[in-house]
Amino acid sequence: MALVPLNLLVTHDGKSKRQHVTCVHKCGDACSKPVPNTSDNEYFGDIAKAVSRRSVLQAGGMAVLAVGAGSALAACSNTSQPAPTTSSSTAAAQPPAGMNFASVAPNSEDAVVVADGYEQAVVISWGDPVLPGAPQFDVTKQTGAAQRAQFGFNNDFAGLLPVEGQPGRFLLVTNFEYATPQFMFPGYDPDAPTRDQFDVEIAAMGMGVVEVERTPEGGLRPVMGRYNRRITADSPFTLTGPAAGTPFVKTAADPDGGTVLGTIANCAGGVTPWGTVLSGEENFHAYFGAPEGSPAPGPVDADRNDRYGIALEPSELQWETFDPRFDLAASPNEVNRFGYVVELNPWDPASTPVKHSALGRFKHEGANIHVTSDGTVVAYTGDDERFDYMYKFVSTRKVQPGTSAAAMTNNMAILDEGTLYVAKLSSDIPAAEIDGSGELPATGSFSGTGTWLPLLRSGPDGQAESLIDGITAAEAAVFTRMAADKAGATKMDRPEDFEADPKTGKVYVALTNNTKRGTDGEPPADASNPRNDNKSGQILEITDDHAGTSFTWDLLLVCGDPAAADTYYGGFDKTKVSPISCPDNLAFDSHGNLWISTDGNALDSNDGLFAVALDGPNRGETKQFLTVPLGAETCGPVITDDLVTVCVQHPGENDENSIDSPQSRWPEGGNGTARPSVVAVWKSGGNIGV
């Protein structure tokens, strides 16, 4: 059967291992389109030059600069950096607890490859039954009705929530990010998708809750439990916060602007301390389209659409031909009802999930929570686009412990009341030492300071106040990118997952890559994004005044080939690390090690899962724990003392292949269909990495 053709007139970056077909369906082919952020925000280099002119560095020590503030940072911040660890000092260092395993070598196998001495098994795959009455998966007999009761396609985030009073039983909560029809439907014709295929795609996306239990061997298996649930791209959601009920989100089908059908493009997420799950709506723009030549709804709306990458042209999946709410010309406000952080209560299968507009609307990779000592809740979230921003939300409500109805009512409103901020970074490193090569400055590491700029203050019942002149509260909630542009936020290299270290409170950010950095008309390298043509990304470490507005930062990793001069592994001996490229999702183990999954490895190897030491002489030591099959991305890592799970997304996606001519047969092997799956890894009779 003929392969599904790709648009040969569109040139993919060719930098990472991510295939063009994945870009088309996962992110709307963003890497081949103009950068949506055309704001003229101050470049890092401009700031550094100003600092140099004031001779800040001539004072015998590094002065602390709070960008956008008139005073020094809070006492908890510290810009002094330890000297890089030398090879001789690391030679005798033993692996830290949790990292005592033999690194997996880079490879291109069509299999999940785990560290020696570890076992693995698939937990659940696309199409497996989730609800009673669901049929067994048959790739040739797919229907929307069947898919609504089955495990969805392209699982990304995963949360594993223990069931109280039932040792070894958990709720596995997952996102299903996107559909790639040529890897779902035999004989798929991209020029003539069918209504039946649309019905399956709608049902295959969204979220899922599945009860799982430990097996006698040590893995996990699904259970047909009472909590099992599927959320799809047309399930009802309640929109809360400043956007709800405003003219920007009202439609003919929902004149009140408070009930949205579906969640789409759900990428990463987080588990809250009160037992719910957060999910980020990321590349939602790609599901909306319009017939060629459709008139723009107005010059202001056109500007807003451009800022979000929304185009009045036919979409790749052509959903607009099957449902008018995806037609930008017929229902221009529908797209404004996506791009939020979603909260699901998995313990109540009858509950309606919510979309929190107080956290802003943009391409959320996910959201993760840190709770301060006084109960203040801080949510960190990134906008996964080249040259977009990092955000945090500080709630005015305090978390209430327990699972009572009163506690849950309070906690489910935590993300509706508080202040949304965007990050602005600076550095005292002279501009001449940041030339785009990634070479370390004289201080031995990339570091600096920053401030959180307030954008929007939200209160009870959707009351809100914009903190940006000339922008209303509703505009700040729905068109948050434009408010952040006006505030003067720092343009970053695709900020994806945020995680706060539960031991130290430091916040880590995965900046995946940005090959447009330093190209004509785009921002040059700066201290936090130190390489032009950044193919492999970096990990940012933030020491934050969580409920306040000041922070310091430094780069833990500048990823890529350890033999290359433009990489940095926390000062650790680079001859003793696993090469890592394109960091995506983050997690912590109980020992305090950071775990990183990758997406689009630019080093000619399959993507994988890595552990990184954060403290002591091993700081920066990076070890690969597993790799995923050909064409796949490693997503949603969960790290416990005796179990690791990962989501294997889009196995076998390759520009030259399709379901009719597959690159991968994982996990079934033989003549089986490549199916996105959750995989469990464990060590017989022992714990992970000890």
C-alpha cells in the first residue's frame, strides 16, 4: 500500500530526531512556521551591556541586580556559584543513592531497553479496555464508541495516585495528547478523512483514569475498577476564573461562556497535594481551521490569532469539516476556550473537570505545585513555544489538608484566586562572554537573577484586576501572551516542564531546544539560553522566593554531546556522563535526584530517561536509565522507590512510514501494530538505583 505523502514544500528543521510527521500533528508544524512572538522585549545582551557600563563587576564581588525592581533580592537568594567540580575530584565519587545502576548506552533498538538487572512490562496500550463493555482492540474495526471506552492514543503525562487502604493499588491518570491518523487507520487518505475517523480521533484524545495494581512479579496491570473513566475531546468542562462569561469565550452553542466541550493537545501535568491532577492544553491551535480565503474576524482578532499561531486555513486533520465549532470562520471564539490548565478530580468519576483561566491561556506544557511552609500554593507552568515565557501563579487561598467535602471545595478553588506572574531574567555576566557558542563564562557557570512580573490578580467568583496598563482582566486571562509581551518578559528556549524539588524547594525547568536562537531577526544567545542554533536544550535551576517576586538562577545542564565544548554537566567530569539531548519532562525520586525524559534526541539515539545528581561532588552526573523504541518519545515519568513508569509516545512515527508500512512493531512484535503504551520498570527484590 502507498505511503502517506508529506508536504515536501515544507522544510523541517532537521536538527532533532523528531520527524516532520510528528511536528505536523503534535505541534501544528510550529518549527517550520514564523515565530509567533514578534515583541521587541529587551534582549539579555542589552541588559548585560548596561550592567557592564555601570562597572558592576569591578566591585570585587558580583552585585545583585533585580531586574524591574529597585532593591536587592531577598536574603534567601544567592548569586555566588561554586567552582566547577574537576575531573580529579569526581573520579573517586560514588554514585549517589538512587543512581547506582549501569547506564544504558545510546542505541536505536525497536524496544524499551532498561538498565541491567531491571525488569520491564507494558502496563496498558492504546485501545485496551478501560470501561465495562469495551471491546478488545482491533485496528481494523475502530469506532468512536469503542474508543470512548478504551485507552487513548499517544499517552503523555502520567500520575500514579495510591488508593488509600489498598496497598499496591493506584489510579493511573494519563493525558492523550494528539492523533496521528496515518499511524492509526490502515489506508488513511489525508486528503479525504472520514467522519468515522474523526469520531475515533475525538474519542482517542483527552485524559483517562485507570485503576492498576502491582503484579506478583513487581510490575503493574490494569483493573476494571470503579474509578475508571475516559475524558475526551468533547466531554463537558467548566471554565472558571476571569475568562468565564466574557465575550471572548461566548459561542452560539454556549451563550453563557462557562461550559466548554473537551480538552485537546494535553501534554504534561502534575498531581496536586489535594489529590487532583492538572493537565496542560498545549498545541490546541492545530485543531482549528477554516476554508481557504475565509475573512479574518477583525484586525485585533487577527493579531491575537497570529500570536497564538492560529491560521484561517484548512487544518491538517480537517476537524472543521465535521464539527463547526472547529471552524474559525463559523465560530471564531471556540479557539479561545482552549489553552488552559485543566484540573480533574479522579476520585469522583461523576465530577466535571475545570479549566482555570486565572493561570492564563497559552500553550501550557503542564503545571506543577509547590506549597510553602505557611500553606501558600504556587503553581509553575511554561509556555512551550520558541521564545515564549515562564509563569507562576501564587494563590491567595491556603491548602486545607484532608479529603473532607469542605477541604475539597476549598482546594478545588485554589487555582482560581491569586496572582499570575511572568519571569524576567538577567545576569551580571558581561555580554562579550555570551557569544552564542555556549562556552562557559569566566565565573565557570551560567547564572543570574530575576523577578516575577505581575500580570493578573484574580479573586472569588471570577472577579479580577489586570496589572498591565491598557489590557483588561479578561484580555490578560484569554490573551496572556500579549500581556506578558507588554510586561517585558524574557524570551526562553521552549520552557516545558517545571518541577520543584520537594527537599530543597529549588525549581527546575526543562528548556527543550530552539534552533531559531540567533538566526536573522530573532533574539541572540543570552546567559540563560547561551547557544545559538540550540539543538539540545538545557535545564534551568531556580532558587525562588516562592510567594514573592525575586529569584536567582543558574544552568544545571547545557545538554548535548559531552565531548563538545558547548555542553555543561553541572561541573561534573563530562567523560563520565550519559549524553542527554532535548529535555522534556521532569520528576524527582525520594533521594533528591532529578529525573529527565527526552523528546527529539539530536544525538542520533533513541529518546530516554535519565537521572541527574543535584548536590555534592556528583552534581551534574547524568546516567541513562532506559531508552524507548524507534520513533518514540519518553513522556510522563513516575519515580518511586521500587517502581518507575514511563509513557512511550508515538512509537514508529517516521516520515517514510505509516501503519501500512511500519517502522516499529512495538510492543506486540511480529506483525503487530505499534501502539503508544505505559511501561513499568522494577528491580526484582530491590529498590531503584540502590
